[in-house]
Amino acid sequence: MPITNHQVVGHVFLEQMYADSYFPDHVVDRGRAILLQLCERTESEQPANLKALYALTQAATVEFNGLEAEFEAAGSGIETVAREVIAEDFWFVASAYGFTDADVEELIATRDW
């Protein structure tokens, strides 16, 4: 399903991570794909409230958890800069779909990074 939200279409996910050679692009690409899939799910499922949105974002966060080993294998990791960039993009997604009152910590509550 193609993404129709114009804010999302024009957004560069994980931009700071792509700009930093510490983060391998092929792993960042996987993170970007998780965020785009979250957008697709948000558009198709149209969560009615924050609880429903949190279920989607927390599932996507679990997928990010799985990337930690890939980052480490490439000599990198999800450290302070990455944590903030990822969290900001989760909040961007929530905001782009009208959930401006979302709590960023709740969006990524299932993180282990």
C-alpha cells in the first residue's frame, strides 16, 4: 500500500543516522523500512485513539530491538544519537497522523536500547 500522507512522503527518516558513517547504511535502511511499514499500518488500520496507536508503534519498536545485533555486527550500535533520532521519528509519525499528544516514551515503551 503506497503511503498517502504528504508529510510522511516528504520526510527523510533517520536522516542524522545516514549522515553519520558510524551507522552502516544497510542497517539504517532496515530501520527506515520499519518506520515506513509503521506508516503503512497506521494508514491502513487508522487507529482510533492513542492506545491503538501505541500498539502499532510498540510493535515497530520491537522490530527495532532486533536491529541491535545487526548494528553491533557492523561495528556500530543503537547509542545515544541513534536513540534520539529513532524516538524523534516515531514522534514524527504519531504527529503526522494527528496524534500530537502522543507521549514519545510510550510510543517506544517496548525498546531495549
